Amino acid sequence: METLRTETRETKSPALSTNETYWKRLAKDLIRNKYIYIMLLPVVIYYLVFHYGPMYGVQIAFKNYNTTEGIWASPWIGFNHFVEFFNSFYFWRLIKNTFLINFYELIFAFPAPIILALLLNEIRKMWFKRVVQTISYLPHFISIVVVVGMLVDFTTIDGLINAILVSFGFEPISFFQQADWFRTVYIGSGIWQGIGWGSIIYLAAMANINPALYEAAKIDGAGRFKQVLHITIPGIAPIIIILLILQMGSMLSVGFEKIILMYNPMTYETADVISTYVYRKGILEASFSFSAAVGLFNAVINFTLLILANRISRRVSETSLW
């Protein structure tokens, strides 16, 4: 019996010792890097207060929320709001519009900064390169409200764009009153505003490519195009894949600020997306529970797409977020 007790103490002691060692290492690390953790603290507090704290309110998606009764006292109704949304007239239109806008951005807007970065990387005159970079960066710092105001002025019947069209013999187009043109204007203006800023991360990745690779390629007779194809693009491929995964994780998310400023009842057919529908139902119609259910559905789908994209990327290219 005494031997059994001794063996039990001996088997428990390594685990306890390992646990104590872990906490000692953690305490030493906190003391040694205390200033780094202090710098990190505001970020952690921000996410706890503004991102994780409000998550308790997600439960109103499953309740018939009443402002007078509060979140806890409001009665549970289960998935009624989700069923109502799935059976609504707007469901497929919202899914279609949201997906198509993100799909077109993936096809046209996502490669645009990559192409610009590749072109800028090939410029040998530094003064010209800096001028092009500065000009392409500037639209990023213009407010969305100002950008939409510029679009309205440029696309009116007597605006700059229609004046150019008329000079070439075309008929003027009411861009903001025709649903078929909404996605073109939205995505085109987004490319113009974000192409320069988006190219920064790719230029930074290109700067880390070993110059010896280019020298070896020149010795082997590779021209500039082949150098880009076989050295530059593979060198920035991990960054492209990571950003593509993040893009795939938001395939059903479109920022409502710009669309709200651009759309009108005549363009709802192609402009109305999930985020604008949530805004109208939650803010304008005060259907808080229903809008929370729609927003939760959108978040779950995006999270699922992010997980799938990350898993596929990890298996195919061995590059992933985690």
C-alpha cells in the first residue's frame, strides 16, 4: 500500500512541476516585456469593449426584442426571424446583389493593386515612380461622401463623363438612375480610390525579394517579363494568398456607407445588399430583432467561407492564416 502511494506521488509530481515551470516562465516574460504588454493593453481593451462585449446582444436575434423590457426580459421566439428572412421576397435579391458585387470586386478590384505594384516595381526613374505613387495614393484619403459627390457631379447628364461620351457620338447616360450601371460605377470608383493604397503591401513584399535572384535570371538570359513571371510573382505569392483568403471571408459583406450614399429606389434591383437591408430594417423601421438575425446570418456565412478558404489554401499552397 505504501509503495502504491509513493508511485502515485511520483506520477503526479512531473505534471505539477511542469505547470509551475510554465507559470514561472510566464511571470518572467511579463516582467521582462512589461512595456510591450502595456502598449498592447489598449488594443486588448478596445476589442473586449467594442467587439467581444456587445456579443451578448446577439441573443436578440432569437427574441422578440422590446426596448421597454430589455434584452433579458424579452420573450424567446427561436428561429422565427431567420425563417421570416429566408421566406421573404428580398432574400434571393439580397444574396445575389451582395455576392455579385463581391465577385466582381474579386475579379477586377483585387488584381488591380497587384498589377500597379508590378508596374511600379519596374520603373527605374525614382522621381517618376514617387510621383505616380503619390498620385495613386491620394484618392484613399478622400472621404466616401466626397467621392460619391464627385461621382454624382461627373455622371450627371451634363457632367464630364457624358460630355466625353457625347463628343464621341454616344447618347448621354443617367448612371445613377439606371440599375444596370450601379455595379460598374461602384466597383470602378472603388478601384480608383483603393488601387494605390492597396499596392503598398505588395511593393513592401517585392522589396524583400533577394536581388541576387534577378541577377541570376539576367545571366540566364531572362527578360524583364520572365523575371516578373518567375521571380516577382512567386515572391509575393504568400501575401496574395493571405489577402485572397481574407477577401473570400467577406464574400457576403459589402460596406453600406457608400451604397447608401449612391443608391436610390430606381437602383434597388442591383444595389440593395444585406448590409443596407439591415440598416433599413434595424434603424429606419426599428425591427431590431429581425435585423440582428439577418446580420447574424451574414456573419456566420462569412465565417464559414473564411474557414473553408483558409483550409483549401493550406492544403493546396501550404499558406494560410493559421
